[in-house]
Amino acid sequence: MIEIENLSKTYDGRPAVDDVTLTIPSGEIATIVGTSGSGKTTLLRMINRLVEPTAGSIRIDGRDTRDVPPYELRRHIGYAIQGHGLFPHWDVARNIATVPRLLGWDKAKAASRVDELLDLFQLEPDQYRNRMPHELSGGQKQRVGVARALAAGPSVLLMDEPFGALDPIIRAKAQADLVDIQRRLGTTIVLVTHDMDEAIRLGTRIAVMSEGKVLQYASPAEIITHPADDFVEAMLGSGDKAFRLMTLTKVKTVVEPGTAEGQPVDSDLSLRDAYSEMLWSQRDRLPVVSDGKPVGIISRDALDKRAARPQ
Ligand code: ADP
Ligand code: MG
């Protein structure tokens, strides 16, 4: 659990982060969303003491971060930044093993960790461990960047606009992979983004920031249905509320009995994904599977009704 209390950072008398208080429970993904210059990066970098707070405190699992030497703090806190931050003259394996090597892991243990992470990120170890960064696509570099941040098995992962440089399709895949990996590893993630859709897609909680302050900290559904003020409402934009809520609801909640033709969808997908699959494949009913087994269908009718009547 990360407890941030009355945290501020002032540069030349101007607050970059202004009296922020929020708690991030273990195993959750908190997204911090706001316009450029709102203080997101400064807030994030105070968590691992890359930036020292002017006032306030941060506790991680009950320990005040001021009592932990920065090097030890960073052993437990992964950090992934926009772009990917890979060292261009090091191969993939050496890049991923950066922190384990700093921690003095022996070679065999570090090498097996590298392969385990490459597997997890769907990069065939034999094919990728000795590639140089320039021999990877943008999406692959980004995955290696996140793998590196996870290499020493941190309980907390800080991510600063990690998907900002990716094109929309690769970005959607990277987001889905992150959620999947987070579920498997149970890592607590704090992710900064300027994109409200990304914040909604990834966050179990969202902090909306403006001018150094957190205006609202709540679940995605709460933010969409009850924005705290005009600024949060504006951040949500004119985007369709019904569609946004469909991002948050899983196919399994609206499965009906029956059978249908064609490629099935998984019951854990969001209604929004199922809806777009229907539109793309021009089907009105999709078979639904759970653990690969058929469990019923999802119908266009049911989704249209939901879209017409958001809660
Ligand atoms: P965001 O990540 O939301 O774009 P930042 O946290 O980077 O915002 O910056 C918040 C504010 O603090 C901005 O006005 C920025 O100019 C200022 N700022 C950030 N870092 C520094 C610094 N090292 N020195 C002076 N001002 C800074
Ligand atoms: Mg920033």
C-alpha cells in the first residue's frame, strides 16, 4: 500500500505538486491523469525519491520513504518511462538485467530471470535476448522497457506515460498485456497518462490532476458518472459516456444462453471490445467462451439496450 499524505513540491516558490493526499491499495493500478504541466511526473518521481518532497510524507507498506535509502527504495520500485529508456549499446538481456546486476545477482540467476520475463512478454528468448535495441520494433522496445522495470521483482511499478510513443493498435495491445501481467504478478502500479481513455482502461482508481492538485480520486465508474467538477468533466471530454461505461463491464455479465457462428469472444473482454468485434465482423451475435469452453452468446440487442441506458 502506498500512502501519500499532504505531499507538496515547490520550485522557486511555485507549487508543482500542491498538498496531495491519496492512498493506493496493494495490487491495484492507480492512474494519474491531467494536462501537461499539472504535476503528474513530479508526483510520481517523489514516490521513489527521484524528486525530494518539499513537504508531506509517503509511506510504502507502512514505512516512511524518508527512512529508506534511495538505492534500497528503487530496488523495490520499478520505473518505466515514455519511449522506453533502453541503453542503446546494450543488448536486450543486459538491459533487462540492469537492476539485478546492480543488486549483485549471480549471472545464472539474472539470465534465467531475463528469459522468464521475455517469455512473459511474448518475446521468444532465443530470438530476442541478444538483440540490440535498434533491432526491435517500437512495441518490442517498450515491452523490454517494462520487463526491465520488473526485473528485480518490485512490489511497486511506477510508469510515466509508458505507451505515449506507440501507435494506437500496438498501444491497445501493450495496455492489455500490462493488465494481464499485473494480475499475474500482483504488482501495485502507479501510471501517469494525459489520456483519459487510457486512465479509464487501466486504472482501478483514477486521480485527476490540475495545477498540482488532485481534483478527484475515485473509481473509473464514479469519475464517469459523477465528475467532481467542471474540470474533470472537461477532461472526460464529449466522449460517449455509455461507451466509456462499456469499457468497464465484462462480457460475462451479459451472456445469454444460445449458440452463434464464427470466432468467439472471451467472457473477460469488455463490452466495448465485444461491440467493436460485432461491428467489424458484421455479426449480431457472438459466441462467448470462458477458459476456451462455450458459455453462451452476447447479442447486439443487449448491447444496444445498454448503450441507450447508461447507469
Ligand atoms: P506533468 O508531468 O503533469 O506534465 P510536471 O510534474 O513535469 O508536469 O511539472 C509540473 C510543473 O512543475 C510544471 O510547471 C513544470 O514546469 C514544473 N517543474 C517540474 N520539474 C521542475 C524542475 N526540475 N525545476 C523547475 N520547475 C519544474
Ligand atoms: Mg510528465
